[in-house]
Amino acid sequence: MDLPDNLFRQAETKAALEGATLQDILTRYIESGLREPTRLSGQTGGRSALPVMRKHGQGVIPSLTPQIQARLEEEEDLAKHHRSFGR
């Protein structure tokens, strides 16, 4: 089997970090890949989940409702208005 150098190094590193042999790592990945359902060419596998943006160090950001968006835009407009008059 001829693997690209970068892929071979990644597999070697993973094996070393897990205290496993390169053969064990490659066998495990090949077996898991073979268990995946086979896709026909051009066929996509289901929809992928959209990414979830999180607040820095906190939970999920709440949905942006039209009411929240309107309030944020109004606050931004007021801040711009106050800055234009040097307040």
C-alpha cells in the first residue's frame, strides 16, 4: 500500500499517541470506512447540520427574532445619532 507522506505521518503520529501499532490504526480506520454505507457517484449523503455559533465561553446564542433584530437596529441607530452630535 502506498500512502501519501503526509497521511502516513498522521497515521504514525496517531498510533504513537494512542500507544497502538500503525497496523492497528490503519486496520481500525479501514474497517470503520467499510462499515459506512456505499454511496453511488454523485450521490450526496443527507444534509449536514448547520454550524452552531456560541457566545464566548457561554451557551448557544438565542435565535434572532424580528423583534430582537429591530431592537438592535434601533439601538445602533441611536448610538450613531448620539455620536454624530458628539454625545
